[in-house]
Amino acid sequence: MNTKKKRILGIILILLVVLVILVVFNIGVFTNVLTSFKSNADISSSPPKWIFKPVLDHYIHVFSKGGYNFGKYLQNSVIIAIISTLFATLVSIPAAYSIVRYHGFGEKILGATMLLRLMPALALAIPVFLIFNKFHLIDTRIAIIFMHTLFIIPTSLLLFIGYIQDLPVEIEEAAEIDGANIIQMLTKVIIPVLRPGIASTAILGFITSWNEYLFSGVLSFKNSVTATVGTSFFITSYQVEWGPMAAAITISSIPTVIFIFIAQKSLIRGMTAGSVKG
């Protein structure tokens, strides 16, 4: 076998391995999408059917079921995830900068923040509910945004600390020589260079907020219900509506995919525009 054939065979083997890995790690996604297009009879069939006539009944049911406003749930999820990610980013960047460059008390705050994040979320559910109930914020987007922001900040803070530690101090010294104050330093020097890190951190924060279930469920029951919580409404004491639930899950994953696609474009642009020559 000559070198060219060996190279082609190697590429084919690599592609097969990648394909197998993709199938294994995404088997749940594929199964869910297939289930959303099956009729109730096909869903209940044993053994499971892999070849069937697709139907859109479950998707129609999701948007037409009485008392079930899935469009509003999606809207809530998008608004809550975007605002929570934005707030967490705005807080984490200056906090991370102060911890890295000025040390001192900020490092103790970082330890306390990480410790709080490691606590079981369920242990906070009842106290959080009582606090927001006292301020009449139950079933409002404000309450969920507040909790999601708190959950995103520790991870974002840790990531930004790593990004800022990798930045050369020389660029800040040059900005100081030019007369830049701390606000100008952050907005005109640090943030532009951090754009790749901001994009990747925003992706993670958005996904964290979108997938959060516990506090979204505890703090809402009608007006601020998110898509994640809304998909569980098809589980009742009488039955589990597998088809509509699979359709709701499939639909609710689309905004996340779109956001990641947009953020990845920003990530690539940031990597080229925020580079530093040494």
C-alpha cells in the first residue's frame, strides 16, 4: 500500500471515529428529535421504531394546548438568559481585574464566592423563596434574573481571572503613560483584548441560565415560567405526554444553538482584533 492510500485510509478512519463519538454523545438528542416526529402509536411501539412516517401533531399541540403558552415561556427564557449573562459579565470583568491586579481583600471575596457556588442549590431553595415572597417578587422575571446572575458570576469570575492573568502588564503600563484612568483602561484596553474570553464566557453563562431548572421552577408558576420549566408541564399525575414534551424540548434548544452560532462568530472576530504583538 502506497503512502497516498495510507493517508486516505487514515482520514477515513478518523472520520469514522469522530462520527461514532458524535453519535454516542448525542444519542439522547437524536432520540428526542425522532420522538417529537413520531405518532403516539409509534412512540409506544416495542421494539422502538427507527423508520416511521413523520408527523407534526406534537409541535402543533405544544403551541395550541389550552392554558399552555409555550411562546411566552420561550420569550421569558431568552430575556432572562440574556440579561443574566449581561449582568454577570459586567460584574465579573472589573471584579476579576481588581483581584488579579490589586490582590488584597478581593481574593477573600473570590474564595467566599466559590464556596457559595459549591453549596447544593436545593439547600437555598426555601430561603430564597421566602425572601422573594416577602418582597412580592415571586413569579417575576426579576427574581429569576437575580438568581441566575448569582449562579453565573462565580464561573465567569474564575474564567476572567484566568484571561486577565494571561494579559501582558505592558499594555496597561503603556495606557497609563498615555494618561488613561481605570475606567478608560477597562473599556478601551482590557475589554477589547478580552473579547474572545467574553464571547466564550457569555456562551457558558447563557447556557447555564437557559438550562437552570430549580430556581426557575421555585420562583415561577405562570407569568415568568421559562421554557425549561414549561417542558415539564407535560408530566402529569395521569400520564407523560412524551411526544409534546419531546417537541417542546426540541424547540427550546433552538435559541441556544442560534446564540452559540452568533457568539462563535464574535469569538473569531475577537481573536483576530484583540491580539497583542510581543
